[in-house]
Amino acid sequence: MSELKDTLMKITKTVTKTSSELVKSTKLSMALATEEDKLKGLYYDIGKKVHEIYIYGGSLGKFFDEKYKEIMEAEGKISEIRTQLDFAKGLKSCPKCGKPIDKSAGFCPKCGAKIDSMADYERPVAPQPNASEEAARPAKKTCSACHTENEPGTKFCLRCGRML
């Protein structure tokens, strides 16, 4: 019985020690993550300030001049790729708010701006959803003025521009 008691005591001490080490390790990991996030925030703040200096025509030397040029090129490429992606999806950008909208829209569903040029294009045929998918999908909004069906979440009719 004494051996069993000694064994249980050793196990209890080992579990307590292991639990204590685990708690300490977890606290240290959380403290490390907090400090790393703080450091990332500081890097972000510095980068933002450097960007502002360049926006207003300033310069910080050759290294930063080159990096800023690279940033501007990357932003241009990202913008171009997004435009191509939107076009591939059958979208164009609203000239007022810049949000992606359907190519055939006469008005922006986000801000209500009139879209002057309506592109003629063939919309790809989407696969038809099954009954359960159809039931889960939010209902389309029908414009009370022109009876056009608009996607859920739109604020303005794509055809006539009236607020939905």
C-alpha cells in the first residue's frame, strides 16, 4: 500500500510540474505573440509615414526611392490584374465609387451613379443550382419602378437607378 501511495504521489508531482510548465509556456507564447504584433504595428506605422512623405513629394534617399518605385509598380500591377479579373467575371468598375459592377448595369448598385456606357457582351451561362441551394440563397430584389431583378444586397436598381 505504501508503494502505491508513493507512486501516486510521484505521479501527482509530475502532473503538477508538467501543468505548471505548460501554463508558463502558454503565457510566454502569448506574451511573445503580443510583442510580435506590436512590432508589426510599429513597422506598419513607419511604412505608412514613409509612404505619406512620398505622396507629398518628399524623398528619403536612394534606397527608399527605389523601394517606393517598386511599391508603385506593384500597386499598378495589382490594379491591372484586379481589373482583368473583374472583366473575366463579367464586371466593370463604377466610375464614381470604384466598386465592381455588372458590365450591363446602367446604374451602380452600391452608390447609385449613372453608368454612361453599357457594354454589350455575352454573359457566360452559370450552372443551375439545385433546390436546396436555391432555398438557401437570399431572394433577389425586384425594382418597383422597372421590375428588374437585382442581386441581394444592392441599394440601387441596375437598370433605372431607383433606390431599392
